[in-house]
Amino acid sequence: MTEVKPQPKVIVFSTPTCSFCNMAKSYFREKGVKFTDIDVSRDPAAARDMVRRSGQMGVPVIDIGGKIIVGFDRPKINALLGIR
């Protein structure tokens, strides 16, 4: 019997106008991945946190269980979440 691993915590740092952010969020919804969306355009503290975690100003920054992905990198996302 295969054991279902709990999904790691997923945080998406994004802005409303970022097309890659929106692509990443709809990808997560399509795959049934729960995530927290943080709009860094409205929250300067979150923007600083994102830069501290990733060293990047650009969005999206995706945190999957503490591992940082900059941009919508589907192969990396799939590998970290164990999905296809």
C-alpha cells in the first residue's frame, strides 16, 4: 500500500498583474495543491520577507516546504510536490 505523504506547505509570493504568478496559482488549483497566496504589492513586510528568503525582487517566488523556487518552474514544482 502506498503511503500518502502530507503536502508540504506552499506559499506563493505574487502580485495581481504578474502573468507567471497567475499561471502558477491556476496550476496549483488544477492539481489540487493547497497554497497561501501573498500579494507583495500590498504588503511591504511580505515583500521584504520574500527578498530575504529568495534574494530576488521578481515574482513569483514559491516556497514549497522551505525550498525556494523563483519563477513558475513546473518541473521543479512537480519534483518538490511529487506530482506529474
